[in-house]
Amino acid sequence: MSRRDEPGTVYLLHFDRPVADHARHYIGWASDLDARLADHRQGRGARLMEVLRERGIGWHLTRTWEGTRTRERAIKARAEGPRLCPDCTPHPRPVARGRSAQAQPGPRPEVTAESGLRPWPWPGRPDPEAAADGYAKYQDVTDALIAQWRAEAAGPALGIPAPREPEPEPEMELEI
């Protein structure tokens, strides 16, 4: 298997403020995400991360996808970091069509106690079942908010003012 086809994690970093008035995101790939993020914290691994460290600009991980380096290249080629970022866009675009979606890795190996593999792409990712139990205590609040939003949506529509009548143009006096 070539390095290009090695399975790993494609990740999106969001910067706390823009670098040089334009860069707010970094998309990268790592076979070991924790080690790669540790390198980035030290300002290593990418020149942009070194610049962030020098300027004291913070950043955080916002989104990940399973994939190969080929998928990373395809996602970067989309050139739409802000539209993929959940911090910048309330409903970030999915990476489900086109070349960026097709460059996904093959089936993952089966996780067993003997294989020593973890069932998640990087260490430290929460167990989905444990996360579901942790959110159970918020279910009542969530249901109340949803009911309130539905009631507001069913309420009276927002009034849109009628268009203004155009003002008459002043008459121009011509000097002869």
C-alpha cells in the first residue's frame, strides 16, 4: 500500500482570527491525529502552523473525516473551508459527493480484542454509547426547545412592509 492509499484522518482546523486577512482554516491528513495535532501545537508540520504560533493565534479542531491523502487533496481542491467548518457555517456542507467523497478508504478491519485495534479513528474519541447516555439528562430541555421553536414557526408570519412609492423627481430649471 502506498502512502497515498494509507487510511487515516482528514481534519479541519479553525483559527481564532485570520492570518494575513484571509486564512482561517487548515485542512490536513494524519495517520495518527493526536501526534499530528501535538506537532501543530509546537508550530511544526506545516509552515502556516508555525506562523500561527509566532503570532499567538489560537486554533482548534472542528471537523474530521476518515480518508486517505487522496481524499485530503480532493477536499482541499474544493477550496471551501468556511463552508465545511461548523464554526463558520450553521449547517456545514457535507463531503458526500464528487471526488472528495469518492476518495474514501476501503472497509475498515474488524475490531476484536485480539487485533488490538480501537473502534474509533483516533485515541480519545468518546464512545458513542457513553455519549448517548451523557446526553439523556438534556432530553427534556431539548424537547421543550423544539416545541417552542415549532410554536414560534406556526405563529403569525413576519410582516413585510409594502414597497415605498418612489419620490417625485424635482423639476430642473434650465438657464438660457
